[in-house]
Amino acid sequence: MSSDRKYTTIPVLVEVKEALDRIRGEKEWSKFLAELLEENRKLRRKLAARNLQKRFNTVESHISESHRDLKGLKLKHSEIEETP
């Protein structure tokens, strides 16, 4: 590592640090936390995509249902306005 890098300390509860240490294993803290951050970002993107897909499927279902309903309608000839 280059000497121009700056480091900081982050106060956390002892229980939190112990839990993180168990997961971290032998990884250096910065690398471990960067991986956790990236994993969190990926998970959030996946959840957002899943939520969008669910919304899309709901809208698509409503459109299909409306289309089926409209296809089932039959207008009487007298209800159709004829244009000259």
C-alpha cells in the first residue's frame, strides 16, 4: 500500500465488531467492508429489478384482462355512428 493513503477508525459496538470479525476471517478490513458494500449494492439492484418486474407483470395482467373484456363487447349496429 502506498503511504499517501489515509485511514480512519470507526467506533462500533463490540458485539457488532465481533460478528463482523467472524465473517471477515483473514481479510483486511478495507477490502472486507468494500466487498460488503458492493454485495449490498448488488442485492438492492436485484430487489429493485424484482419489484419493477412484479409491477410490470401486474400492469401487463390488467392490460390483458382489459383487452379480453373489450374483445368480448359487441356493439349493436344502431349504436355505431356512421360518418358521411
